[in-house]
Amino acid sequence: MTDTRATSGITEAQVQAAMEAHPTAFRDPLPLRLRKFALWAFFIGLFCWCLYDFDMSPQRIWTGMDRFGRVLSFMFPPHVWDTWAEWSDILKGLGETLSMAFLGTLLGAIVAFPLSFLGAKTINRVFWFRMSVRRGYDVIRAFETLILALIFIRAFGLGPLAGILAIAVSEIGTLAKLFSEALENTSQKPVDGVKASGGSRLQTIRYAILPQVLPVYISVILYNFESNVRSGTILGIVGAGGIGFLLSDRIAAYKWDEAWMIIFLIIAMVYVIDWLSAKIRTRLIGEWTGAR
């Protein structure tokens, strides 16, 4: 490799003289180095303290891995049910989880769509009103879906209804925030074009803004639907219906082989949904872009 100092005509003595004359140009000043050292020492100390406080000792890790290995041995080979009655319960649970995710995402998107316009600065020019709406998004998103499910189970009883409402409420805060950010990132040129042709404010939104954000909306909704399928499994464990309830029941009864088969089916369902949503995204967004 060619030495750049030799090709540029700079000698080693000149480099040393420059380093002595301007030491801060070649290394961080002492206060900055001390701050960096203190920051690294803090993070390393915090990491070590967490390991100690949570009792993550090598002996405990080794013991846990041994028990985990025994659990895995109970899971293999996965159980295959012999009768249609047993299969129908499992398929019904998968259908309930899928329905919970679909209805929850759909209801959340329906409510979030108009709310997103109130939280976008390109649409809502009233600062205090817009910020109040956006803080409302934050309040909704502060509640984890699992907590919402426990609240709705207490209010509406066990079953998929509580899971649907939990997912829907959680999606309102998430989708409204993402939708409003998409509205704020739209290009101003189509808006100026519609205004220049005499279009009203509603026509500007319809013909200049919505065509830009609808592909983003579709992509976000489909992705959240995939995520909510997984969330629906967890909600079933606390009593919100679906395949999670059957999985929890098998684990509580130490039927690890059946539990592992249910996990396989959940993985397969999530994979199929991911594949289908990718196809739908590509087709719809491609057609929408082509139509424009």
C-alpha cells in the first residue's frame, strides 16, 4: 500500500511537529476523554449490576439449560391428533386468533384514520388542538395490549371479544401516530397543484394527499395485522380466547408434545399470513402506483 505522506511530500518530522503544535486536532481533549470513559464505566457497571441483581450466575444458567433440555425432550416427537374432534378444537383456536387479529386491526384502522388527520400539522394548523390529539395517541399506546386484555376480560368476560377490543384500542394509538406521520411527510407539490386549479381543502386532501399516503397506510395495516396474529396468541393465554388458551392449557397439563405441535401450527399460520400479506402489499401498492 502506498504511503500517502510519501506521495504528498510530508515528512515524519512535519507530522510530529503538527501533532505537538495542535494536539487536540489529533486526539480528543482530556475532558471529552474523561466523559467517554465515565460513560463506558457507567454502562459496564450497570450491566454487571443487572447480572448480579437478577442472579444470572453460571450455576443458575447451567441448571436452567439442563431443565430446558428436558422440556425439549418431552416435546419431541410432536403429537399428532388422531380424531377430527381434537383437530377441530385446534383449528377453531387458530381461527379465533386469526379473527381476533383481523377484527382488532380493522376496527383500530377505522378509528385511527380520521384521528390521524387531527394529529398531522399539514392538516390541523391549531397547535394546542393538534398536540392534545397527539398526546392522546401516547396515552393509548402507553397501555400494553396484554393489560388492555385483562381490563376487557374483567369488563366483558372471557372470550375473543376481550381480545378484539384490546387489539383495537392498542391499534388506534399506534396506527393514528403512524398515519399522521405519513401525512406530514407528503410532498407539497401535488397540494400546490390542486390549490392552483381552484380545489377546495377537501379536494386537496382527496386528490393530492391521500394518493400519496394510501400505499403507506396499506403497508402499515398489513404489517400490524401480522404482528397482531402473534399478539392474539399471547392474549389467549390470559383468557381472551384463541389458540393461546389451548396452548396454555397443554403447558399447564405438562402435555409438552401437544404444546410443541400447537407452536408448530402457530409458526406455520404466521408464515402463511406473512407470505400472503407481502403478495397483497406488492399487488395493491403496485396497482396504485401504476394508476397514478
